[in-house]
Amino acid sequence: MHRIERIQTLIASTVGQLIVSKEIKDPRVCSLASVSRVQVSKDLGYAKIFISGYLESRQLENAVDGLNSAAGFIQARLGAVLKTRRTPRVQFFADNSIAEGFQLFDKIKTD
């Protein structure tokens, strides 16, 4: 399990760096988007990458769409960094846990 956790961490940092450095040229990908977590399958065939950030839900969905459009580019970059036999096929998903946390905090605060 240790190997998979190490690969998940490496994927998260690499994708986060690609987003922040604006190497992904899609205008829908905002630099406020960040990788919240990564799930890699045991055979390293697939990676689910969850994206969150201080964005409205529509902006977050647009960022996820832009990242899914650039998945081939991102996967090629990951292949150079990971140095594994197989590069996981990446797929991006919106993670609304930050917004849900703020909503819960507001409910608790007002009560």
C-alpha cells in the first residue's frame, strides 16, 4: 500500500503544479483550483483526481471539464514524472467538500 500512497502524492503534487504554473492552457482551468485527493487503482491503471477550491460550483465544474479535456497532456507529464511501467489513465471529478464545510459552519454559527 505504501507504493500506491507515494504515487498518489506524486500525482497530486504534479497536477497541482501544472495548474498553478498555468501550463494547462485551457482558459476554464483557474489557478484557484487545487487537487484535494487522488485515488489510484491497485494495478495503477486508473487515477481519479478530485478538484476543489474557493470557486463557485459552476467555475469548479468548468475547471474539471477543462482538466478532463487536457487529460492526455497531463497523463504524458505524469508518465515522465512517475517512471512506472504504466501511467494511470486520469479522470477528474469535482470535490465540493470545502463549500459543504462552509455551509455547515454557517448553519452551526447561526444556531
